[in-house]
Amino acid sequence: MPIVTLKSSGRQFPVAIGETVLEAAQRAGVALPYSCRAGVCGSCKATLLQGRCEYPRNPPLALSADALAHHAVLLCQAVPITDLLLEAREVPSVEDIVRRQLGVEVVDKWRLAADVIGVRLRPERGEQRLRRLPGQYLDVVLEDGRHRPFSIANRPQPDGSIELHVRHVAGGGFTSWVNDALLVGDRLRIEGPLGTFVPREDSERPMIFMAGGTGFAPVKAIVEHFNALGTRRTIALYWGARRASELYLRELAEQWARDVPHLAFHPVVSMAEHADGLRTGLVHEAVLADHPDLSGHDLYMSGPPAMIDAAHPRFLAAGLPEDRLYYDSFEYAPDVLAQIIAGRAGIHEG
């Protein structure tokens, strides 16, 4: 049974035959960063210092040829062939939070935008509330056993309520059902919490948050958390969309900017003809225009893969240390991704 050693902390854990490094780490109570669990977002990237691994499930799509040449590996897909020595980030704040399934009831449903539905869930009677951190996500467990991931859009609440922002994807089975048929009083099965896109409180550096589309959901939860703490750290919040109308909680963000000292909100619209007087362009370029030197910041970003892929190298080139770049990429569900890799049509649910 291969043994994985983390260089920074010296921690070790065994990996069962056919198990990925991430799965083994989670089984051992070691929290390593991850998001999509499908090999496409790059959140779980680490450096392989010694040993060999393979990718029998999904190819490491998030790794460029240059990254592979520098011995980068994706822990959510890498299956060890030998013992491994890794340089990998750990996220100790999520280590003692147990992932579990529970039943929830839909207690509210409302329209946020033309293609975005707000849903509020609450644990069913007799269920304990889900223990979680702001920015994490959950899986809705479908009747056939498939999972559909959704970011949680509110910070933890005393009553255990959970807010989701569900984007309707044309032809997407589950999101179409949420849009058209889901009713208050319906019951769902969820699993969580998942993900390591969580607040880092061991810093006094100014923070930049960048969201694209419904990537605002986990950013909202984390910003709410820091606001509730009364942080004195500077917060610059950038939210990008194609049209001004897609900034579906713009009024809330503007209210934060009025009420919270040191918080500034920057809406950015990529289609100039639909900007309604707002700043135009790509949201990551707006961040760089305002902050050409990122070396003194912590940066959180969440949204579609294209935004993450475009911003990641540019932010590093602007001086941002990679270990201070935290991101959540809204990727395909793993079973849908498998269809795409196999050459069949796929739909991004949610």
C-alpha cells in the first residue's frame, strides 16, 4: 500500500489500491484543497517531489504541458504507483468537519434573474444542521445516485438554513426541474459540506474577491462571514457578468459598500451594449487595472472555468503568490464530464 508524505508538515497517510491521493487524504482526516473532483479545475494541484502516479479515471485536463514538466499533479485524480513525497497545501480549518448526508426541505424559492433561481433549504425534522464553513458547497443526491454540486450562498445560520443560487441550463435535467417544477415543501437529499474554498483568517492582508455569474454565491457567503466578524481588512469585491441584469444581487453588494467600512464593490459587464452605464470589460482585467501589483493581497475567485483559466496566470504574473490564490471553479459534474471525454454531448448542471 503506497504511503504519501506531505513535505511541509511531515504528515503521512496510506493509499489503498486504486484510490486517489485526495480520497486517501480525506479518509485519513487530512484536508487538501479541491473543488471539482474531476481533474479539470486545478484547485488540488500539488508538486510531486518523489515517486510515480497515474490517472486511470480522468486525464489531468487542468495541467498544462509546462505544469507537467515541472512535476505538477492533480490530487483528485492521481493514483499512486509508488510511495509519494508531495509539496501540497493543507487546509486545517476543514479537517474536523464531517461530510455526511441529510434530508432537507425546500422552505422558499424565488427568482433572482431570468435564468437564476434562489432556493432555501432547511434540515428536515429530526435532522441536525449541516456543520460547514462559508464558501463550501454541497451535492444534491439524485434518486439514481448521481450528484449535482451547488455552492452554498449564505454563511452558517443558527437554524441550519442553506441558500442556493441555481442557474437554469437549457436542456439540463436537474436545473430544469428546479426552475420549472420544484415546490416549497419538496424534500431533497444532500451531502456535504464539500470543498476548501473557505475564509483564511490567519492574515491581515487586504482581500480581493472576484466572482463571475453565479460564482457570486460562495463569495457572498465568505464576504458575509468577514462582515459579521467586523474585519478591518480592506475588501475589494469584483463581480463580472455579460449583462448588467445578470448581476442579480447587485443591490445587496451596493448596500455592503455603503454600510461596511473598507469594502468597495466593482460591477463589471463584458457586453458594452448591455452595461447600463457600468464598467465594461472582463472582470479579471478590471482587477489587474486597479491592482497591477497583487503581491500584498489575498485573492478569492469563483466562477466559470474560462474566467478562472484566464485570471490564474495573469494574477500570478502580477506578483500574487500561488498559496494566496483561493478559487472555486464551476465545472461539469464528474459523470457529465465522463460523457464529454467519451465524445458524447454533456450539460453542466447548475
